[in-house]
Amino acid sequence: MSFLVLFSMFLCAIVFTVIFALFLFKFQRQIQRFSVTLFALVFFFGVVLYFLGYVPYSTDFTVILTTFLRSIVSAASMFVLSNNYNDIFSIGNWVISEPLFNITFFLTHIAAIFVTATAAFSIFGNKIVSSIRLFFKFDKDLYIIFGANEKSISFAKGLLMNHQDSRFVQFIDQNFESQYSEEILRIGGSFFEESLTDNTIINKSMAGRIALNSWRNHKKIFVVAFTEDDIININIISELFRFAKTKKLNSEKISFYLQAKSGKAEKYFGEFLNDYKNLDDEETYEVSIFNEADLAIQSLLNEHPLHQFLPKIEGTNIPKESPSVLIIGFGNVGKFALLELIQRGQFGPFQANGLIFAKNPFSATIIDRNHLNFNWQYQMHYPLLKDFYHLEFVNCDVKSQEFQKLLSKQYHYILIALGDDLLNMEVSNDIERYYDELGQQPFIAVNLTNKNNLIGSDSKARKVEHVVYFGDYDEVFTQEIIIGEERYMNAKLIHLSYENYRSKNNLTEGFIPKTAQMASCEWKKVDYFSKQSNLAAAVHMNIKLYLSNIEIVPKETVSETDNATMSTLDQYLSAEMIEYLAETEHMRWNAFHITRGWRTMRLEECKSYATRKDNISCKHIAIVDWTLLDSVNDYLKNVDQSYSGDLKSLDREVVLNIPKHFYDPEMQYDSGLRLKIKGNEGML
């Protein structure tokens, strides 16, 4: 046989194998549904055919039984790509001359090969195809998601929607339910079936892929632990973090994210990351922790911020009343809602027309049947909450007369999160009707994890504009909320501005400002708690801009005359307004610490400026009212002669430097956006 013929046969075999593999890959789930039935049918036909071929002329029971057992063995051998046709031929039974027998024999063996190939592909084929796909996606951002469930699938769908050319999603789980695997393939993702509990497997398989993809110049790699088990998530990220550190993978390209239902993960990783930070290694990786309830609240407040529903002083965006909120249900969503509303609901008192507006503290009424337990827990975990804010916990049923009496109070923001979509909608409808009769329309936010439950909803039918639904997986688990690169960049710039301010004040000469290109490098040196503080400040920046009647616009839409002077807010806002925003910033800073369990340090505990805070016992000397900061500052100067700063100036600097997060020649940063006072063509 000529070489050309052999080569042609070899090429045809390869083409057939590839086509067959692609066929199995595309239809593997449909085939697997009938795989057991197909195996049984093929095996049955094999036994019958071999028995007919082996059947002896003897009627002895022992001989017939032996022939039947031999038929079973021969039928089983079909699935290991073997046949015993020669044995049948040597026996010379009458069936060997029947064309129907030979055709059926041939087709049955082909079917057996198909069953074997399907089984082999289900075990090994998906990994091979997924590996090939992963290999050829080096020019894209890679998202490695551990855990396939409704939340992670929603996240992946959002990632790939209109972004398949720039993103690739790889799922890893130990068991894929058919609806999840089909959905992953449908949206353009890929998946591996591997153990998530064996550290060795995690290190050798997935970590190896991360190293490979980093070396092959992936744009960025995002590792997301999305299982429903906090311990597994912590274990996955911890192991991969250590692996990345050991292999010194590029920290500019790799970020880690994990879902956590409790606060233990945040505390663990805060200490975990600080331990690695203290080693002063070159590579430090971002680890972000997200919680479903927290994400739902973040999404809600980003789209429907509390300050928009507060009455304003005429001609301004400044609230004339302090926020008053009603939280119905105090599960995870209710708890996160209270803490986040406190942080975003801080507005300093403002004097206008001889009156002082918004001079009362933030207030909230929390309705829950277990309010006594929650009240005690909150006093233990957040000891300053009730000292700084007016919180009222009420134990009552949402269908009782007592509940109706509570509605008679005026609330700017009502949030319903009873842990049941249908109950939430029912309570929402009752509240709407109650206020409709009074001619009022307070804002109502209803927790709804699945918007399909809206079908037939009374609110939807009446198109109530002041009622919104939040918490749907497709809206919560998004790139913008979980990854939040823009928010992180603003947080890095806030930290950089603080570093430049501190260096400028500590050095009498030779000050060289740190540039935006150094933001990520400097960010690595920051401890986990401080990163969270900077992120909270970045979120609050939009609130300050709103209060100042300032909007963010593309730089092309405004006339850019003199960029060098467009650097601080005091060039466009009055000193009174700057002071108001600085006080608001201090109140926000207080709220951030208070909602994380911090307390005020007694003056006698502080021996110098360096000891003004204690990260272990969570105390800070500056967690006081704005009016008391000057006396605290005087105390610091008395106990520390080397200190000559001003605590209030730190808050003022945060406000003044807001424009630098959009454009700053000194830091060599340009976001392509500018600030503009509404109704004014001037730029900030």
C-alpha cells in the first residue's frame, strides 16, 4: 500500500475523530440523558447476537447456560472495542450466512463504540476541549469561577453579554447539574469538573492554569470563589493566594474575590493579608470579599441613593432634614441595609436664613420579631451606634395595629426585607394603600431575589413609580458591583492624595508627588481595613458632588481653558460650603468606623499622635463630634510636641481633592471626565 494511501487514510481518521468529538461535545448532555438506555439496548442486542452465533445444536442445559454466559462476556467486550466474530465464524452456525445477521452485528458494534466514546468523552473530553479553549483565549480577560449555582451563572451571563470578544469564563466545580452545565455552554463559557475541597488538587490543577495563563500574557485574571460554603471559599482563595505568592505571579494581572455569608471571612482575610504584607514581598494580590445581602444594598443605594429622597433647602441640594428610615425585617439584608444607610446618610447641619437645618442625627426604626436579641447583639458588636444615631427596635407583626401606628411617622426611605419575596410584596402593597389614603408617596424598596415573582403583582399592574424592587441576581451579581474597577481606582487615588498630603506636610524640602502610575504599587502597601475605608470614601464622593450641585461630564463636552488651575473645589465653592462638606466627610468617617465596631479612645489612653488609634482594640481618638475635634487636636499637641497638624484639615483635604480623582496634572492622571457645576459652563 502506497504512502499516499496510508497518509490519506490517516488524515481521514483524524478528520472523522475531530468531527465526532465536536459532535459529542455539542450534544453530550442530550446524549447522556439516554446513555443508560442506549447502553442497555446495545448490550441486549449484543447478547442476543452472540448467543445466536454461539448457540449449539445440543439441548443440554449446562451447554446452553455456558453459551449464554459466553454471550454476555462477548457482548461486554464490544464496549472495549473488541469483537468475537471469528469465533462465530469458526463455529459455522447458520446465522453466519445471513446478511441481516451480519448487518445487525456490524451496527451493534458501531453502537457499542459510540457508547464507549460517549462515556470516555464525558469523563475526559470536556477537560480536553475546555483546556484547548482556555489555551486559545490568552488575549482575553479570564474569569475563573469556582462553584456553579444561580448566582455565579447570573454573574457569568452579565460578564459575557456583549463582551465575548474580550472575556472568557471558566467554571470549576466538583459536580455540575445538567441545567448549569448547559447554561454555561449556552452563554459561551467552559467548565472543569474537579474537587474543591482537596488542597492538592486545587494547587496542581487550577493554580497551574493560573500560572500558565499569566505567563501567556492574559490581559487580566479574576479568580472568584462563588460556592455556598464560606469555608470552601476561604480555602480556595487562601491556597491559590499562597501559590501565586510562591510562584511570584504578576500581581498586576491577578485579583481574588470570594463570597462570604458571615463577617468571619473579612476578619480572617484582614489578618491573613496583613501577615503577608508584613513580609514585605514584592507581589501582593488584591482579595475582595462580597456578600449577597451587601451587594443587594450597594446596588439599591447606587441606583436609588438616600439623599435623593430628602427634602432640600430651597435653591440647593442640601438636605433640610436628617434622614429617617424604616427597615422591615432584620435578617442579613436588613442588617447590611442599616449599616450602609448610616454610612450614606450622614449630612452635617447647615445654617441658612437664620435657621439650622438637619441638626438631628440619623434615625431608623427597625421592625423584627427578634428585636430584643438583635438589639443586644448590636450593642455588643457596635457599641457606639446608639450613642451617635437614633435607633428604635420594635417587636411587632407586620399585620398588627401596632405596625400601622408606626407608619404614621414620617419616613424618607422604607426598606422591606422579610426573607420571603411574596411576603415582601404583600407588605409593600399594604403600605402603598395606607399612604395612598393619606395622599403620600414615600420611597419603598422591596427585596426581591427573583423578579419572576413580579408576575401578577399589584404594584406592577398599577405601575407605582415610588416602589422599586432590588436584589435580583441578574442585577446584583455584576462586573460593576463585584469587581468594581472604577471604584477601586478612585479608592487608590484617595489613598495617593492622602500620602501626598502627608508627605508634603512632613517634608520641608525635596517633596516629589506620587503619580497615578504608582497608585497600584502604593495600594499594595495599605492594610485591608484602610483599603475598605478608602473604598467607602470613594463611594461617598458622588454624594458630596450631589450636595455641591456638581455633575460629572465627559471632558469633550466642556471648554477646557486652564487645566492647571482646575484642581480644588474651593475655587468654585464658598468657604461655608467647603466646611459643610468637610463636616459631612468627618461624619461619614465616623460612621464607617462605628459600623465596624470601633469605639472612641479616651484622651488619657493616647500618649502621642502615633498612638491616636489602636487597630487591635478598635479605638480611635477622633471618633467624636465635629465640634469636639479642635479640643482633641489641642490635646494631641500637648502630649506630642512633634505634632503640629490639624485633624479637621484631613477632612477638608478629602473634599478639596475631589477634582483630582478625575484630572490631576501633578499626579499625571486623566480619567477623561470633568466636574461641572450644573447650569454653569465652567469646569472643575
